[in-house]
Amino acid sequence: MKYLNELDISGKKVFIRCDFNVPIDANGNIADDNRIKAALPTIKYAIDNKAKVILASHLGRPKGKRIEKYSLKPVAKRLSTLLGKDVVFIDDFEKEEAGKALSNLNNGDVALLENLRFWEGEEKNSQEFAKKLLVLLDVYVNDAFGVCHRKHTSVYALPEMAKVAVGGFLLKKELDYFEKIFTIEEKPFVAVIGGAKVSGKLDCLINLLNRADKIIIGGAQAFTFLKALGYKTGNSLVEGELIDEAKRVMDRAKTKGVKFYLPVDFVCSTSIEDAVDYRVAPYQEIPKGLMGLDIGPASIELFKEVLQDAKVVVWNGPMGVFEVKSFANGTNKIAEIIGSLNALTVVGGGDTSDAVEKAGQSANMSYISTGGGASLKLLEGKTLPAVEVLEMKQ
């Protein structure tokens, strides 16, 4: 595909689809602005090259309704600070006054549209909605990696209809890193796959068996694998319908010579809410009535040993319920271990990037993806619809 720096954009209306889906508290304060900062190189390039910059994004799941807590007004305010210039906020791009405001943009000016998901058409990949957005732009830029696995209007129908549609610098960076982890020749390659359910990671695991030398399993999904091996798992989360699939994954790993590691102990409690009365139990002896909510100290030591010689590490999914302090140690320690490696370390977005941030290890990773779902699709070996559209435009 082509990228923004390959175009002459001076004096043109450049529509940049960003991913400003950031956490905003009840007081309208942005808790984490990393996704906004990640978009700045593309935005600043457009400003410096004298484009009339129109930014667009979604936030949360308002499902086609105007809900104030999902407004992008706080994002406009933060962008103004980060860019050192006023960002014009467009509450409703369909209104006459909004059209005038956009028409009055000078070269180098920046406007931000209100949450695209306030319009029903956005998530429906509506051509009618795309036509309404199309009149706002001369050049379309996708820099929203986090939604590239979706067929939504602003990342699919709109670039499909636009005369000129290219990628932004963040999108390029994301795609380059994920291509690198599947082409780099350095070994060993270690995949650390956590999270709650096997169902969400099954295709990822199957694809990584073709690439990884070692796979580490963490999170509640480990119990489905342990159940497949015949162990009792107490009240821990088990996907019974996937036990046979879990067995097949382990059998395939053995056939391919991929070393497959499961936790050997867990921090257990009666529930996620009970963060006081908990105990560590080995995987063979998870007490009846208790559930595993984090990996235990012996698992941390085992995984440290497994990771010590790694040259490439891909991490997607936390080791436990890291949002609760009592069950966050496993995830924090794995973040520290991976952060200390002399290796290419790529972290999937979503919960994993949040966990790495909370562990204070963000600066120690080679790359942290901004997109959980999109990064998972690439780890599954699948293509991203929004990227395919841009490739077809060239």
C-alpha cells in the first residue's frame, strides 16, 4: 500500500482515521493517552506539510446514540495540548455550521469530528454514511490499527470509495513489527499466550505452532489444557467444549517439536472478589471449591527459565486477573522478565498493553501494539479487512 509521505498533501483536506479509544473517567479526564500520542507523528506530518487536517475516531460502544461519556471532547482538549495548537471540535459534521467551520480551515489547521459511533451507519459499514464523510476529504488516511480487523464504514467503505486512500505512520509501524516477528531468523522464538479463554486464542496458538520454538500458556485458559490432561481444576474456568481441541494443540506441538509449557502452580481463591482469603496450590492439587486466578511463584520461576535464552518474544494475554492487586503478581513478574531480555519483544494490545503499563515495563519492550483484536488476527495468520482495502487502492 501507499503511505502518507508518498503524497503531495499541501492545501488538501486530509481525513485521518485515528484510534482515540482511550479510557476517560467520570470527570472527563483521560486516564491513558498513549493511543493519542501514537497518532501524533502522522498528524504532525500532515500539519507540517500544510494539509487541512480532519481527524476522526470512535470511543467506546455507544451503538449509534449520543452518549456524553463517549464524547471525544476530552480528546480534542488533550490533542490541543500535545500539538501546541487549537483543535477545532466538530460536534456534528452534518450541521451547516460544522460545514462552515471545516471550510474555514487553513493549511495546517486541525479539526476533530465527534465520535463516529454516534452514527448508526459507522458499525454497519454503510455506504450512505461513507458518502456523507466522503465530501469532507481529498485524501483518506488510515492510522487506526486497532480497528483494522473490523469492516466499519470509516475503515472499510470510506477508503474503498475515496479516490486517494493511504496508510499512516502508526499503521505502517504496526504492520512492520508483526511482519518482522514472522520473518526474523533469530531463535529461539517464544510465544507467551495468556487470557481467560482458549476459544479466543485457539487460531493464534495453531498458527504460532508453525513459528514458535516454545509456547507458554497463562491465564484461565490453562485450566482447559490441564483438564485435557486429566487433572482436576476445582472451580476454575474451563471450556468443556474445547477440551478435545486443547488436547489436539498439545499433540500437534509435540509432533512439531514445539515445547509447550503450562503453569505448575496457581494463586487460588473462592472468587475474584475474595482478594484476601487466597492460597497457592500446585496444579495437581487445586482445592475443590477454589479457582485459580493467577500463576504461582513456581510457575514464574519456570517461565523465567524458559524465557532466559529467547531472541524473539510475542506476548498476548495476561497471566491472571491482573486488575486485582492480589492476582496481579504473575503478570507483573512476567512483564519484568520479558522487559529484561535482550530480544525482540512485541506485546499485543488490549489487556496486555495495559498490564505492561501497570507493571512499569512499557519502556523496556521493543514494541507495544495499540490494537488487541487486530494484533491477535495477525498472530492468527489472517489478513485485516481495512488493510486489504488500502492495498487494493494501489
